[in-house]
Amino acid sequence: MAGSLRLAALAVVALGAWAGTASAQPGTEAGPAPSIPGLAPLSEVPVLEAPPIDVQGALAAVRLASTAGGPGGGPVPFAEPFTVDVSPVGYGRWEAASDGETAVWRLRVVSEGAVSLNLGFSRYRMPPGGRLRVHTLDGAEVLGPYTDADNEAHGELWTPVLPGGDAVIEVAVPVDRIGELDLGLASVNRGFRDLVSIASPSHSGCQVDVACSDGDGYRDQIRSVGHYSVSGTFQCSGALANNTAEDGKPYFLTAAHCFIDASRQVASVVVYWNYQRPACGSGDATRSDSQSGAVLRVERRDVDIVLLELDDDPDPDHELYLAGWDSGSSAPASAVGIHHPRVHYKSISTESDALTRTSYFKDAPAANGSYWRVAEWDTGGMEVGSSGSPLFGPNKRIVGVLRGGDEACGKDRSSWYGALTAAWTSSDGSSARQLSDWLDPGGTGAASRDGMDPNSKPRSLRALDDKAVKVPGDGETAESLTIDLAPFFVDPDGDALTYTAVSSSESAVTVSASGSSVTLTPVASGSATITVTVTDGNPGGSVTSTFRVTAGDNRSPETVGTLAAHTLNEGVAAQVALAGAFTDGDGDTLTLAVSSTDTAVATASLADSTVTVTAVDGPATATVDVTATDAGGSNTRARHRFDVTVLNEPPQAVGSLADVALHLGEGNQVVDVSSVFDDPDNEALTYAASSSAPEVARSTISGSRVTLTPVSRGSATITVTATDLDGSGTSATQTIAVRVKGPRGVTVSTDALTVVEGSTATYTVALDSEPTGEVTITPSVSSGGKATVSPSSLTFDAADWETAKTVTVEGVEDADSDRESATIDHAVSGADYGSIAAASVRVRVEDDEDPPAPEPPLPSGGGGPPPEPEPEPEPEPEPPPPPPSRPPAAAFTVEGAACDEELCRAVAGETLRFTDTSTGTVRFRRWEFSDGNTSRSGAPVHAWSLPGFHEVTLEVSDGSSPSTASRTFLATAAEPAGTCTGDAETLCLQDSRYAVTVEWRDGKGGAGAGRVVHAGTNDSGMFSFFDGANWEVLIKVLDGCATNGHVWVFGGSTTDLGYVIRVTDTATGAVKEYRNELGTSAAAITDVEAFTASCGSPSP
């Protein structure tokens, strides 16, 4: 019984009112503008309110039903139906598009709480030129367009799921064809199990993705399996099957118990293909590959098998496969099941033991049993939703169709499959009960057939136009009309096409075919239907189309020449003159009309005899159709068509990026690049960055923010690319010039100084790295004028920053003989040194004279001898002079690494102890470990977290004479993922899993192995051929598993020598080779499907 129906804001526009509505302007709405110009906003479209759905309650009811006991298996419920009876007559809103030739009907369908909607039309008959689309309110997801090519004998149309609980139905038909439209919405199916984002409970943990190694031997068979919905509410699995005629008919094997009444429900079948993870255990998938409708060929409830023939041939873009089958009675020695457990990712289950033939849910063998029993799966298992899935024998042919059994994982979990051998023939010989009549249509008696890729038969691109020819008068010669049919048909496989044509009334019009052309010759007044058949030479590879020819006293208009295709940027208009584009043999006045196949891409309007084409949104292509109608005569048409390709304007570089100076040990610098790019179409841009010298400066990017990391002294160019991925895929670039310098600092040659009053002493001040501009250091004396300094300021710039400046200190004479002290501070300012602090100098000022002798004391009281003078204190000894400064020579040792003359080898994560063994006077010391860490200790410890090459540099100075020592370290993985052992000619990447070697030849007899350059990371490295300081090949092995289920190999080179790069996965033995032919400039390597095994379990 149908549920109650509420329509909000019902509005029906009478046919006579179209002229008035054609001038209506679209309103403003929150979502995107309507795709058809001239329509009202969606806020004015009437709403069909279906009852809300309790998602959690529905899921709980399903779980309760699944625990009720009995054999496992069965279809998976995912939606609740709501029965309606809605048509464009009386419901929704009719409008006219701005072209005046298209009538549009729309209706919103809403169900509060629904996670998805799918619709069932019990009546679907679309006239030529019409289309149906169903889309989300924001237009982000669209189903269709469905056209007259979707008209089926059963008269129904059922849609795939659309996310959310708010959908818009949109029908567009030519105004003069509206009477031919027959559309009836019968079922609104409200989803409670999310089939779009898989937010509902998933399959059990024992299931094995088909991308895993278990599926390696069944890649073709995997392509044959899909899952499907019935009546928009339940889902099961099934598979395409070949037949002995190998004519590509889309036969589909599945289980009878997935249908309540198969004869009435098969038209509602919607099959989803290729819903599977791209990598073993990772990645996601979509249900974008689908097709709708089927007819029932065989139903065998006793064996639980049905055979359907899908309405449409397999889409070549879906890359499907027609699986082979075996109807023999011998028990298969092993088996593989491919299925969609709980309607989730396609999975594979394996059984290495022989099957037994039994009755359903029985263990005991039965010679005449209708089922194959899998006693216990070695891997995987069956669940609800797996019902109807195929069982393949060891010859990779289907032997059975799943009915049910012990659900999910664990030991002693059996499954029973309806055996093809039991449904191959029937006692009554009825074609509706035996598979043999359909899978062996020629009666060859074959008991098996291998699978095949389906042939894609020719397709009709559009309807053929009716024509008129003039009957000759007495004594006149008949005028024939020749039509080229090639523009009306295409073969997706590229097969050569053969054209034939027949006339329904040769007494009126005869027809002949030559190549792709047909010639029409009038005989006598009357009309005939011309049937054109186009074949590709393969069984079943044909398509037919018809048009009407009237023989009378009038001719059809004809085209003259062609109209050229146009390529336009968005927002640009072009005019096409139609003068001389058509001719009419009778001189009749022709009525011109123009339309676009996709007004969201390009619009077309007509003024007088000029077509104005306006590019709207790209990148995409629309076809403009220009017709000339002989309204005063035969009412037939001539037609020009031309393509309009709309280009999305590429991003543009705006301004430039400033140069960047980085300092070792002072961290990274982030540059936001969004301000130096502009997209004229306001499309979102995706950014990428690369460094010309990653051994000097590395670049990483997040959004529009580029992080620059210093690695070693030198220069690098960072290239930033902004790409419009959602548009034309074009890009623009900017560059950042990066200079990596040593750490900023000021070296003061001493921290203590002694000076005598009236005398001078000196010390020096120097910068540690090149400044970006002028730097001023101002020395100043504290403690009240005990000493003076000159000059009052020191100036450094990029030209002389390495030259130490001398500061002269003079002790100030005073009247006392006390020893004085002072402090000299140094203020640093200018360029990039404004935040840098400099050390102070402590100054001791000695008196320039010996201290005076004290006066003897006066005698006291009544006299007597004066007291003995106190002895004069001994003067303090002068401090010993500092030892003379000796220029240092930097050197160091390391514990925990094995070193030879060229390289030290360490293990990532393990601590190394470094010891400064420099000779000479060391007043300044700095260590750099190439990962941003530094130290000033005489015996630092350090550990690298990541494998790769690392440079350790020790810099020492006595204040005026710097010295450096460096060693290169190779840190290997603590827990190797493979068995790669690096040497001078072998590079190990990705935790020693991948071994990379290079062989080169110069065409002059020279050849050799590339040598590993001692620079690189855990995922990249370089090779040299001749000069170790000049790399020839850069290679990267990147983990792309989370993106597309593969490990990627990227590479680059500037050489034109011949070479072979060999990358070996040492865990699996898989090898990829990349070659450059001698004398050819090397092309970039961008292999994003290099290896798959490392994304999951290694392949055997």
C-alpha cells in the first residue's frame, strides 16, 4: 500500500504558458546556478517529501534479523522503499529554457535522515533529444544523463544511489517532443546503510582484498564480479559470463534467493563494478561504475541460480571481463570465491582442498546433489552480500553460484554453491530453466568455455534526420540524395565499420550503400522507413538506426561545406556566420535553430543568420547543433554540428618571490607562495616544489606554504609549480633563489684584556657568515671612563665580511694608583644580524706609576722615639702573558661508526660520540650534523633518525684563522626492510628495501657502472659517471601506497649518454628498468605504478 504523499509548493505550468515563462530570469540561490539557462532557482521547485528514516533503528533491525539463526548468507538490506505514483502531469514544475526550444520539468525529493536516495521509475520512455538527470541539491553529484538510448522493452529505469537525503529530478525534452515523454516515479528508496562513504559496519577481518597476492592469478576473473541492488533496497553479488557464440552478450550469473519475484524485479537491477581497493589492505574506492536494468533468462530455485541478460553491453571504460564457465560434474580439486562481503570492497577467498557435491547445508556427499560444498576456507570466508557470487575452479572457470552457509570467519565454516552442472539442463527442456540454451546458444555441446574481454559493439551518436526527395516528372531523371553516415556512429574498440541499409517501401524510395554513404532514389510519391545497420565484424557487434524518407514534390534542405570547430577560453564569445551554410533545391525559406548539447560548457544563440557561441565553463567540450528546417515544404531538416572546446584559463605567475638566505643550524624558513599566483577562473590551485640541489637546500610543501630546509653551504633554486588540477591541468611556475650560509655569529678574538694607563691593546672582531647587507658592530665601554675604544663602530658588508676588524683599547690616566677594570660590550645591528649577540671583553687597567710611599705618622703625646715604619707591602706580581696564539687545524674522531678514507658507516638511531682533536689555539668551535642540529661541545654525541647520507663539519678558530674538517656518513636502517647492501655502485633506498644500480655507455667504446654520489636521503640518491663531484642521474623511490596502492619511481638526468637504471625490490625480487638511448636527451621518469607488493604483504 502506498504511503501518504505530501507535495510542497506545487506548481504546474500549462503548455500554453511556455512563452511567458521563457523570458523568466533565474533567481539567486545558495548552490550553483542551474545548468540550463532560464530556469527558476531550486528554492522555487516543488518538493516531494518522503517519510524520514531512523537510520540507527533500521540498522539495529537488520542486526537482529541476522542473528535469528539458520543458514548464513542472503542479500544485504540498505534502504527502505516508499511507494509513490508521481509523473510530470500534475506534479513538479514545468519551465522553458532560454533557448525557447527545450521544456524542463523538475521535482525535488527529500527524506530527512536518509544517508542516500535511489529512485525507481516504473515508466520510462524518453523521446529523441530528451534526457533525465538526478543530482544532489548542490549539483556536486549527478546521475545520468539518461536518454532515449535507455528506453527498454520492460519500460523501467532504476538509478544508482545518490548521497544524502535531498535530490533533484530534472527532465529536459524538445518542446515539439513533449507529448512522447512517459515518466512515472514509483519508488523513493531511502538509504540507511551508507554505500557512498562506507560509514556502516564493514566486512569481517578475515576478508582478503582482491588487490592482495591471493588475487594475482585471477586478475581477469576479478573484473567479471560486481555487486548489485534489487528494487533499490537489497544488494547481492554476481558475475558476467561468456557464451559459446562469444558475441559479447552481457549474461550475469547470480543467486535466485536474492529476488522475491525475479520475473518482476530484474528490471530494477543496478550493477556496480570495480568497487575494490587499489592496494592490498589500503586505499579507497567509489561506486561510480554502474549500469541499470536486466531481463530474466533462467530461474532455477532448486539450484538457487538465475541468469540475467543486462540491458546494456559492458562499458569499455569499466574494463570488465566475461568469465568462463564449466558445467562438468567432476568435483573441482580447489576453488576460489570472489565476492562483496556485506557489499563492501571486493574480496577473494581460497580453498586448496577438493570440493564435494551435496544437498544444500548438508555435509554428506550426494551424487545427484545440486550444490558444491567448500568444507573450510583457507583464507577469507563468506558473509551476507556475498550471495550470488561466483565460485571458480582451478581452471579459472565458474562452477557454482553462492547460496549460503556458515557466515564469516573461523574454522569449520562451510559454504554451498549452486552447481552449474545441476542447472545446465532441465527435465522439461524449457529455455527458462536451463543454462545451456543461453550459454551454449548454438548447441555445440561444449561443457566449458574460457572467458574473454567483451567486444564493444558500435554505438549511435545521435538520431538520423528525416529526409525528403523529389519525385521526377514524366521524362525527368530522378535526383538521388547521398548521406554520409560516418558522423552518426562510432565503435569504441576502433573496429572498422560496415554499413548496410534497407527501405521499407522500394516502390516509393530505394536505397543503396557504398562505404559509409547511403544513396536515396525516389521512385513514386509515398514514404519509406530506411533501416541502417552498422556492424564491426564481431558476433553481436551491430547497431541499427532508422529515419523516414518522403518522396513527393519537395526536397530536403542540405548542408553546404562544414562549420569549423572552435576553441575558446572561459567567458569568450565567437560568432559563426550561417550565410551559405544551407541550400534548398526548391528555393523554400528555411527556419534556422541552434542548440548546445551542454549549456553548462557553452551556450549558443541565434540572431538573424549568425550564431553566437559563448564559452561558460571548462575544460570541456560541447557540441553546437544548427538546423535548417524546410517548414513550408517537407518539414525536414539539414543539420550542421561543430564542437566548442572550452579551455580553463591557466594559472598565472604574479610578481616574483624574494631571494632567501638560510643559515645552517638556525632552522627552516617558510614561504607562502599563494600571493604570487593567480587563477583567472578562481579555481583552487595545487602547489608543488622541487629543489635544483637538494644536497644544499630541501623543499617541502603543505598547501601553499613552502618549507625551506638548509642542508649544506651553497646555492639552490626552488621551483614552485601551481597547477589547476580541477580545471585544465595547466600550471605556472615561480622560483626562489636560496643561498645557504654558515651559522650567523660574531667572533671576538678574546674575552679578557690587560692595558696600562696611557697605553693601548687590541683585539679583533669578525662575522661568522656572509650578511645580506651592511652590518654595524658598536663597541662601548662601561664602568665610567676607565678605558676608551676606537673606532667607535665597525662596518661589515657582503664583500669584506671575512676580514676581521681591529678594536684599539686605551687605558685612561688618572691621579690614583689603583688598578681599574671595565667591560667592553658590542651592539650588533643591520641586515640579517639584528638579532645576533656578540661576546663582551673584560678589561683590566694597570696604573702607569709605582704607588707613592706613605707619610710617616706624627709623634704622639709626651714624645719618645717615633714608631718604626711599617714595612712597605710587596707589589703584586704581574700576571703571566697569555700564550701566543697558534692558528688551529681542525680534526676530529668518532666512536660508533666504521670509517675508511671516503665514508663512515653508521646505523640510523644509534648514538655516535665525536671528539675534537684539533691542534693549535681553539677559541671558537661549532659542529654541524647536516640535519639542522649543531653543537659547541668538545665531545658531542649525535644520532641520525633517518637513513641516508649525512655530512659532519667541525669549524674551529682562534679568533682570526678559521679551520674546518668534514666527514661523510652513510646511516643505514636499524631494521632493514630488505637485503640491499650498499657499496660504491649500489644505492640502497627505503630502509634498504630497494637496490638501485646504473650502467652507462658513451658510444665510443666507453662503458661502466655509475658510482653512488655521497649525498641523498632515505628515498633518493644520485650517481656520477666520470667526475664524482658532478652527478649524472637522480633517482627517487617514493611510498605512494596511501595514494594509489603503488611504490613510485621518479628520476631525472641531464645527460644524453645511454644508460640503464635498474631498481630491485629485494623483498620480492621484482625489478624495474628505465633506459635512455644513446644520443637522446634523457626524459624524466615518473612511474607511479612501479611496485605494488610493498604496499601489502610481499608477493610470493
